Amino acid sequence: MVLQHASGPATINADVDSGSQTSSTDIIPYRFTHFEKLAIELQLAVVEAALVSNQPVIDLKPVGVSLDILQTCKWIYDQGSKIFFSKNVFHFSDLSILLAWIKSGTFPELQTWK
């Protein structure tokens, strides 16, 4: 398998399909280029599936979801943040945790709650 990167290809000696240790010439780009070609509704559905938990988010520690998707691009951050905070249920063990998080500036739109 060959990973394409701006500085040139890097070869990995592994066959993804069979799991064997052979070289192939498959090109896998670092940048995922097809997501943006999906309809907006499908993009939002993917982001929602990645960020909505069926369990409460306790003290801002989500269970069953990863917030790493928010780091992929500005559009996913903007839309994903809205989805994460509007579609999940949040529980705080202490009011001070909530207030400290709001004041931290992690999400500026919450600054009006001070």
C-alpha cells in the first residue's frame, strides 16, 4: 500500500484486504475528498451519527462518541458543535464544573451565559 503525501509516497508493507505482509500499489490519499461531494443532508447525518450519544454526557465526558471529528475542518466544527450540544443530554456532578467550563472559552457562543 502506498500513502500519497505532499512530500512523496510512503510505502507500507501490508495488504489491507487479506491482512498479509505484502506490498501493493494502492494509493490512499491523506485527505478525504469525497465527503464534501455528499449532499449536505448526508454530511449532517454522518456528523450527527458520530457525535450523538445514547447515554448522557457526564461532566463533559461523552460515552460512545469521539469529539475528534470536530478537528477535521471548520465546517464540521461549526455544524458538529451545534449538533453535539443540541442533541445530547448533559449531566454535571457539580455546578462549579459547568461554570468553569463555560468560563474557559472552549465554545465562545456559551460566553453569554456568564
